[in-house]
Amino acid sequence: MGSIGPETGPVGGEISGEHPRKPRFLCLHGFRTSGEIMKKQVVGKWPSHITSRLDLFFADAPFPAEGKSDVEGIFAPPYFEWFQFSKEFTEYRNFDECLAYIEDLMIKHGPFDGLMGFSQGSILSAALPGLQLRGLALTKVPKIKSVMIISGAQFRKPELAEKAYGSKIECPSLHFLGEEDFLRSHGEKLLESFVDPLVIRHPKGHTVPRLVDEESLETMNAFISKIESDLAKVTSDSTEYNSPAEHYLSV
């Protein structure tokens, strides 16, 4: 596991007392990869003026890979997986254990403002806000305020899909869709589950894309500015609520 950006205190707040803290994201890697691999995929591809605005924590999934990884020969092991699934992606094994593990991560290393996921990690990241809203996951941690979904899709098990996407997800979301990605059609379908999703399209396949063209950078900057603004408002409201007692006595 690893983090870029400053570690926050147990209740978040400010970094130095002068500057508001950066939005903190728990990053969930792809199937049979690792937190360290995702860190290389993101930090190695995205401009520093983007990553420097975010506090990213890259975690390893709870289960060692049960088979060959698609990144063998590209990235070094170890490799991990968040849960196991059937060929049709309609049955899942160790799913409840995965949800409990993610909650433990958020308790230990948070607070987190959002989730960033790639592939299997993005499927989780997209479903967790809805599951949390219904009290079915992440009940011991603050509400997820935003998500970044890279090569995402919906869960296909009807019962789980209804719980995760039965109502449109209202938190700000940014979705990356690759023209050659085998999950692209599923990622397009996932957009329907979110209110006003922002989308970055790229010509590549199932990968974390580079952010080099003006349109992608503009969309990314707009998303970060939105979550920075929302975080600043929450921080301001919290500061006002915790003002000295004299303020309330004078009202």
C-alpha cells in the first residue's frame, strides 16, 4: 500500500492550519494487480499538476491472485484480487469479506472523500455509494462524496444491481471510457446510474489512459475543481459549527 500527498489527521481538516486539505481518494486497483501497480499506472501517466491536487492512497486487495495475471511480464508481483466471480459475472465469492476489508481500510487510513477505481476496482467504486446509501456497506465511515471510474461496469447479479443502482447515484462522478476497451459498452450503461456524470473518452483499450489532450484535461480539472469546492464548503461549515463559545453567546 502507498500514498501520495499528505496524510490527514483522524478527523481530516487542514494540512498546516493555513491551506485546506486535498481531496483524499482510496484507490482500488484492477483484477490481479496491486496498489503499487495502480500507483504506477496513475502517477506515471497523469500530469503532476493533476495528481498534486489529490491525496491518493493505493491499497492492495485482500486476496492473493488465484490465477495468472494479465500484467505478468509488465509489472512485478505480488498480485491481488478484491473478490472472485463466475464466468458470467453473476455470482461472487468473498464479496462480503471484500466490503468489510474496504471499510476497515477507510477506518484505518481515512477519512476519505472519494473512491478511484480501475477495472474490478472501478466496478466496486461505482457500486459502493448506492450500497452505502441503503445501509448495506460502509456504515461505519463518512459518506462517499465522489468517485472516479476507470474502465467501469455494473454488477450483473440482479439482486445486487438493484441494491447498488436502484436509485441514481448523486455524488459527483468522472468516468473514463476507452474506444477499444472490452468493457466500453458496460461503461456506457453504467453512466445511466449516475446523475450528471462527467466523461473522459480516449482511443485506447482496457487501461488507465494518459491525460494529454486539452479536452480530457479540461474535464479532469472541472471535476477536481468541483470536489475541491464541495470539500471547502464542508470544511467551512465545520469550522463555523466549531466556532468559540463566545460567538454563540453574542448572538
